[in-house]
Amino acid sequence: MFTPQDLEQIISHGLDENGIRQQLKTFENGAPFTQIVRAASIGNGVEFYDLVAQKELAGYYDEKKDQKDIVKFVPASGAATRMFGFLHTFLDDYNPEEDGLTAYIKKNGLDSLKTFFDNLKYFPFTRLVREEIRKQYPKYKQSQTGLRMRCFVSLLLGKNDLNYGGMPKGLIPFHKYSKYTRTAFEEQLFEATQYAAVDGVAHLHFTFSPQHLRLFKDAFEKVKNRIIKKTKVTVRISYSFQDASTDTIAVDLENKPFKNKEGNLVFRPAGHGALIKNLNEVDADVIFIKNIDNVTVEEHIRDVAASKKMLAGRMLQLQHKIFGYLDGIVKDQITQERLTEMKTFLWKDLHIKEIPETKAGIAEILNRPIRVCGVVKNTGAPGGGPFWVKGVEGQLSLQIVEISQIDTSDPRQVGIIEDATHFNPVDLVCGTRNHIGEKYNLNHYVDPLACFISDKTVEGAPIKALEAPGLWNGAMAHWNTIFVEVPLLTFSPVKDVNDLLHLAHQPNA
């Protein structure tokens, strides 16, 4: 099937022929759907703690954290293109000489565009755009409204201007304070000082795109002293790129390897699931995971930090018990009473429904990475949530499942989705070291079947793309998983530029 040129390209990409053939087989057979059995809910897979218990868990974390290595892991390679999607469409479609702006918006039902223009003063980047307007368009104020708004958007997104459409999302100004604005990147740094610092230092690891590295490094140099001055905490960052060897081959609609106009095979990044390789390189006792765009303004940070500490306290609490049990098994100090206690722990705390009878079987379950996942009450936002899932061997487990993993042509599966009470905001605290301090190899706990096939285009031609099991989906399928309800205020992502108008992104609103 592959020519010598193809094989050379595969090898130079860090891939191997057998791996590519396996990917082609997945395209041919299709990615299997995840079989959800029921939605996880409070008392049935989701834990809920009142304020007293939350403070106790946060206090437990505060007591233990100074003896721990702590890292905050932030996937940050996403571009802001989709964030400004409707504004790109406006630039492409709107001609102010043919249509008045109000008529154009009304004729096309563009409510998002109207919301954007009606609220320009609340966006943190408006001052920067207006500075450019004064430089480049001295007669701006005398122009008709449609021309002015098209000019505004052009300066905001234009490649030779602010170029926000081509910037990484993490470097877009998100919040406007009295003396300065903060990007999502800076808010992540500031937030980490409030719960992830040990001995006055907070460590963060970001996954950047290589082409954006210099921009992030320059941004860090500009803000690090401001953070130190405000928090008395030093922030140190490390970074990695999504490895090209995790890319997947693209195929045509007949599942044959797709070649571009130059006759080369096309490989595509395999989605955020490929970042399990990056996460596997992070060696720490406690790893917080949060998406770059899920931030809030400073006045809410104390509540956000309290929630993070609660999750981390629950993780350390569970880990303390697990390590004690494993130590007892290794030393052969497990009485019958202790064995019964361990089985109860597996059932009640780790939500394991098939309890092994032997110490070795119990040890195998206990000796895994652990994650405590914050989940919020379902608000109807698109995306995944916590479900009880039936594995290929019939075993039940708690998993974060995306809707795209579920067979929505099956009415029973749709009914379970509709019953879901909670949503996944990507708010994880992970323990990736074992009871003797060794780092787990996270690649051993991935479910390779939990992948995605999506429709894309290359050079205008339709193709199929294969995405690796999602970082918090199939990539963590065989971890011990705990779901804990967290306040809705901890979930404030910016998927669309108008999301910046929400209260979570408006200081003193």
C-alpha cells in the first residue's frame, strides 16, 4: 500500500508503519461507541460536600501541601480563531456600501453580532482597537455606522493589525481592570498563586504550539513581576509541545490514505488526547488540570481557590488511605477485618462495583493513578459529563464521556443523556505517583478504543480525521475516578467572544 516515499514520510514524522495500519483499520471498522448505563448523580457517583466539609477538605490540603510537589497543567495550544468566528463571517460578507448595519443584522438574524456591537465598551480590547483607529482612520467618527464597525472588526482581527484571530486564545485580553488588562494566560498564573504555591513558588506547565512559544515567553516576561508584587509568590513555568509522533493519518471518504496536491500523506494533530504524553512527563504529587480559557476575574478567585483546595484535599485524603492499604499488602499485614475494610472502601469511596476477593486483585485496583474531577450542575452547555459506563468485558466504571462518543441514534442512550444532572468543566486534581513515590506510566491506563473519527477538509477536499482518546476521556479510562460537585462559578470558559460579557469576566460587575 505504501510507497518508499510514503514510508520515509511516516518514519520522519516519528510514526511507524504498523501504527499507521492500525489507524487505517480503525477508520475501516469505525470508532466504537461508548455504552453509557446511567448518568452519574449525587449519591450515585457524584459526591457533594456542605460548606463545613468543604472547608475541612481544603484545610486537609493546606496541612499537607508544603510536603508535596505541586504543578498546574494547562493545555494552551488552542488558537482564538473560533472565538471570533461570527466576526470573521461579518468581515467576509458585509459590504457597508450595499447595506446599512441594522438592516444587515436584522435580515440575517445576527443576534451575536448585535450583542457584540452594543457592548463594545465592556470588552477589554476595545481601548487598544480605538488607539489603532486614531492612528489609521482620523475621519472614523464622521463615517456611517456600518463602515465604522467593519473598520473596528478589521483592526481587531487583521493580520497586519492586532491579529487576534490568529493569536493563541491564552494571549487575548480577557479582563479589564482599572489600570491594566489581563489575558487568560496571566489569569492562570495569578490563580495558581492562590492554591498551588509551595514555599512561595507556584509551578505551572503549559502545552503551547511551537509557533506561539515566543509570544508566550514575551508575555510572561511582561507580567511575572506584576504577579510577584501582588501575591508575594514567584511563578515558574515549563512548557511542552504536542509531539508530532502522536499525529494520525488522514483518509478520504473511502478510508484510503489521503494525499495532498504535492502527493504527500497528510497527518493531523490527534486532539487533546495526545497530551497524555505531555502529562506523563510531569512528575509531581498533585497535578491540577484546567483549560486555558476557563478563568474568572480576581474578585472571584478566593472562591475558585477554595474549590480547588477542596478537590485536592479529597484526592490526598483518598490517596492516604490507598497508600496505607498498599503498604499493608506489601508487608503482608492484612487481617480479615482489614480486608473487609478495604472492600468497603473500594465500593463506597472508589465506586468499584466488581470487588476482587484476593489481596492481589484489590492491590491491582488500588495501585492506579487517581483523579478527583470537579463537575458542575448541568446548564445545558454542549459537552461531556460524568456517566456510568459499561466496558467491553461488562464491567461498570465512572467516566467522563463526550456526546460524540455516544450513539445518539439509540433512543435509550439519548434518554440517559437527557437525565444527566452534571457537566464536565475540565477541573481535575490528579495523583500520578504510587505509594513508594514512583511515577506511574500514564500510557498504561489509556483505552485506545475510546477514540473519535471526525469530518474535516484539506485543500477543499473532504477527509476523515482520527482523534486520540480525549485527555480526560479515554486517556484516563483506567484511572480511579471520583466526581465531586463544585460551584458553577468555577466554570466560566470563553468559547465565543461574547462570553467575555458574562459577570465572571466583568470586574466589579
